Amino acid sequence: MSQAMQKRGLPRAAMSDNGAAMTATEITEGLARLSILHQTTLPYSPYQNVAPPNMWRPAPTHRC
């Protein structure tokens, strides 16, 4: 996540699942210090697990 922030700047909000790693105090306080709104997904909601936008995917390599 830090590499993405360094490359693209700070986001206004970050969404994560309700896993222990993403709801830990270190993460929530760190995002609050950076003025980033931390949103978590609803429990048992697979419809919120959408495919990432194309800008986050690596560019395809074509061989001729």
C-alpha cells in the first residue's frame, strides 16, 4: 500500500476487509494520521470484492 501511495499520492479513502490485519490499531491510527477515511466491507459480502481497475493491473506484454 505504501508503494501505491508514494507513486499516486494519498487517497481520500481506503477500503479493506474486516480481517484482523486490516482492523489493527496500527493500520487504523496510521490512516487517521494521514487523514484517510478507513472503510471496511460488510461481513460476508462477496459482491464488494470487485475486480481492481485497469490502472492497478500490470500492462500486458505481447510478443510478435
